[in-house]
Amino acid sequence: MSLSWIPRDNEVKDHRVFGDEHFGSEAPRTIYEKRPLIDPDGRRVEGLYTAWVTLDNPKQFNSYTTEMAKGVTAGFQNASLDRSVVAVIFTAAGDRAFCTGGNTKEYAEYYARRPNEYGEYMDIFNGMVDAILNCKKPTICRVNGMRVAGGQEIGMACDFTLASDLAIFGQAGPKHGSAPDGGSTDFLPWMFSIEDAMWNCVSCEMWSAYKMKVKGLITAVKRVLKVDGEFIPNPLVRTDCYVEDGEIVYGEFKSGEKAKEAKQILESGSIDFELLDTELSRVIWRLTNLFPGCLMKSIDGIRAKKKFFWDMMKVPNRHWLSANMSVEANLGFTAFSTRKITGRDTIDFVRYRQLIAEGRQMDEEAFAEVLGSPKDSTSRR
């Protein structure tokens, strides 16, 4: 029996919440674009696309401004609600950085000493991470360079990470006046051993892509440096496994004369993302050839573990981070923002601890003692 007599509305609806208002025309901006899905033979697949969310602020290592964070949220939500999109690629402009976190100039010049304003900004940041974790398409972080601080956190919110072997990863919070509470303190204990998570969060050490691959944080690492027409591994990193002080070590950065030689090799070559993008295409095609409903249920089942801790802590972290803008974040971001004036990018930590031990009030005079002055820059030259 036909059911043609039942009224049906067959017009395809547009479920997007955002238009193009959060995608700027010039840097700093977030770019959102749909690219045709390409099969392994290089042919365009009719009617199917990948969505690319690109951080475009290369002069500031693709650090995200407030407006850029809004753009990331809009991009992931639009991709999630676009039935023609197979997967979302999160990447950045240039070949030096994926993202180094929030824009420290904006932090120092606007949000410092404005805790309520920073709290509202953190609502935008939290919405950005939520948009990635809630996206109903597989999300892939294409790491084209440094993934540090908040950049590491929004990258870890993605389902997969494919990285240039020149990329470095790490946190900067305790060194620059904050805590890695935009995802790292939630995600890393789930993805690392608890002590690796602890050290990575608090030490502010930078780890190589090779080390992150061995530790299990990222999916794949690909060579991008070409010298004399051949792809070579990152010369700055030891890619052999060795024992040092009784510990098995892999992916450590070279030092001394070997580091100097490596830098010369690096400067003699050129950056080419061919191998990285070939791997990206392979992953996308594998995801394409799966039942989309089953795929997303599987992904959401894994994401739930990250989301559990993120959802539990994101609101209290938001309040602490906003309150922290009055003292330590104010000092840390100001020091980094004024580094060209003072000659240093951090405060004098020893003096700061001495002031605390003395019970000093954290006033302008105390701040001046630990931030340094233009005289420091002159004396260091």
C-alpha cells in the first residue's frame, strides 16, 4: 500500500547556526572552506567534501585572537551540520606553527587585570573546544609546525593528529602565568601515563613529533624537509632509540655542536608537505569508506572519555583562569608581550618567590621588581 497521501516537506533544510560573519577577509582570521573529496586516483568525488578550518595569523605563530576563536567554533559547527562533509581538517597557515595558543598581545594589552572580561573570553574558548569535541564528523589536526600551549589543547580535542616531523609540542602555562587548563590537564592523563602527563604539563619542555608519536599522543609523523630534492628526517632530533642514565630515550633534541650542524642542514633545505598531505588523503579516504553512522558512534564512544574530564572541569577552570588574570597571568603575559623591551620573556621567578616569602603586597612596585625594565635590555646587549 502506498503512503503517498501523507504530506511531506521534501525541501532540504539548512541547519547551520553560523553564516560567514566569523570568517575574516584578512589575517588574523579563521578561514573556513570546503574542498572536493578526492579519491586515490586523484579524481573528484561528486557531491562530497572535506571541510578545512584554518588558523590564519602566521606573523604571530597562528595564535588565536578572540575573533579567531569564534571562527573556529563556527567552522566546526558548520562542518558538523553539513551533510556533504566527510571529515574536518584543522590546520594553520604557513610552515612554522599550527598554533601557539591564545594571542599574548591581546592577553597582555586587553585581558590583563580584567578578570571578568577574561572569564567571558574563556566562555568563547570553552565553546571552541566543545565545538571540536561535539562535531559529528571525524576531526583531523594537520600539524604544520609548533603546537604549543592552547594550540596543543585545541589540537588534542581533535580525533586524529598528523604531524610534520619538524613540529614541536608542549605547554607554556606555568612559565608564562597560567595553567594548562584549556584541555591539557583533562586530556593528557587519559592519553599519557599520569607521570608523563604531569611532567609535560608543568615542565614546559618542548617535545618532538617523534617523541609524541612514541608516547602515543599523535597518529602519524611525516617528513617535510627536502634537501637536494630528497625528504630527510628532522635533523634537530635524534631518531634512534638509546639508553641514557638507565632510561630508554627516543625523539630527543640534539645539543651542542650537533645541534648547530643540524640547524645548518635545516636552513639549507625547503619545506614540502607532500608526504604529510598524502597521508592525510589516505586517512580521509579510509574514513570515507565506512558507514557514517557507525563511524561517528565509534568516535563518540572514544571521545566520551576525553569529554568526561573536560566537562567536569571546564567551568571551574574558567573561573580560576579569569581570577588569575589579576596577578600571575597579568605578570606572565605582560613579560612575554614586552620581551623586546626588557630583553626577557619571563618574570624573575626567584625574586617573585622572595616577595611571596616576605608577605609583600602584589602592587605596582612589586610587579616592577619582577618584570624588569628597559634598562635590562640595554645592559644585556
